Amino acid sequence: MRANTDPLASRLTVTEAARRAQIVDAMIWTIAEHGFASASYARIAKRAGLSSTGLISYHFASKHDLMTEVATGVIRDIGQHMHVLMQSATTPTAALA
């Protein structure tokens, strides 16, 4: 489990954090399937199994805000993945690879 350093995360309930993660995941899959320009709230809500696009607006101020959360999470996950790989490398060459 990753440590979350986002100050907002400490103020969220477990339910709110789970809903935000659900929306972020749906955004990622929607972009993968339809591209960013076609990643409408309606498509994201449908992918996430939400009853209303208003639930997205409740958790994220805008599509830009949602995309920032997606990008931040992806970059954080890549960094953690690379850290694990580099820590397990036994030589400098292996770490570089």
C-alpha cells in the first residue's frame, strides 16, 4: 500500500477516498478506450458505475482537477515501481537497466 502525502487525503473519509479512487480508475480506463477529448463525465460515470455525473463534480472541481489526480497517481506509482526495481538491483548496471 502506498503512503499518501496529499493533505486532502487526511481529511477524507474512507468512503470518500474509495469513491475518488473509483472515479480516477474510471477516468484512466475511459481515456484508454476513448481518448482524453472524449472522456466525458457521462462516460466516466458509466465506467465507474455511478448513478450520476454529479458524483464526479462532488469529488473533483473540474475535469482538469480529475486529470491532475490521475497524472499525480500515475507518476507516483511509476516512481514507486522504479524504486522497488532499483532497490532489488545487485549492480550499478542492473540498476541503470
